[in-house]
Amino acid sequence: MENIEKLRIQFEDFNKSHFEISPIWEFAIDEEGEDGQDETTLKPRLDLKYPDPSEGLLIIEGEFMSKSGRKYSGLCSPSFDNSLSSIQPYIFAGNQMANFWMGISQPDDQTKEETYKMLNETSESLFPIILESILPNADGSKLQAQIDGFMWIKLSDDTIYVEK
């Protein structure tokens, strides 16, 4: 158990198999000064039974279903508001991850096309995507969300844009 508690994984190296080690992971922000670690370093949270966002910036496994009915595995971050900017959904696609919240960066056509190719979908077959967490919250409910496209925010007016 002690070795697992000391395990650290960079987000870009995280994959579905890591959820077999722990169903809940946390960004180890409190350890940024440690050698080889930064704000993208994850640590298992074996002490948590439920994904409580007050415990830190967590990630848990999610199941995604495209409009065409295809199921995918991925991850998301439990939050108090369940907005896509907070839950940051990603779909596992081989050794890559498809991202749908782009932050302040407008997604370019190449990024969108690479995602469609990675998932073997088109914009028409992919969106909307329905997300549900695998792990329930303390009250038994599950995190649920709908992804309507690639989303980004324009800071000058706080407008959120959705593109396909």
C-alpha cells in the first residue's frame, strides 16, 4: 500500500489502467516543488471513498456515449457546478486523450479533425456526447454532463463558444 501512495503519474501519461490502482486521483499541487513534479502530477487518493471536490482537484473515470451510440472510457474532474470548464472531460483513445474544453484557445480545424479521426467519428456522429461518472458521489448520484462540441471561452467578454 505504501508504494502505491507514493506513486506519481504525469497527466499526459495517465491512462485507463491507472483507475485499477485507484478510482480517485488528485493533482498533487501541494508537491509542485518536488523533483520531477509540476502542476500536472497526479497522485492516488486511496483514502477517499467518494469523489468530493472539497478534497482537491480530483479526476475520476467516466463513461462517454457519442450520438451514434459508441461508448468510450475517459476521465473528468468532479466539481461543485458541473460546468464543462470545471469537469474538464477527456476521452481515452489508444495512448492519446481527446479533449473538449479548450480553455481560452479557440480550437483550430486541425485539432478538431485529429479528434474525429482519433475517435473514428464525425461531428454529426459524435455530438452531443453524454458523460456519466463511473464512481458515485456520497449521495449515490453520479456526475453527468453533455458535451455539445469543442468549447472555449473568450476572456474579453466571458462568452463560451461551442464549435464542431
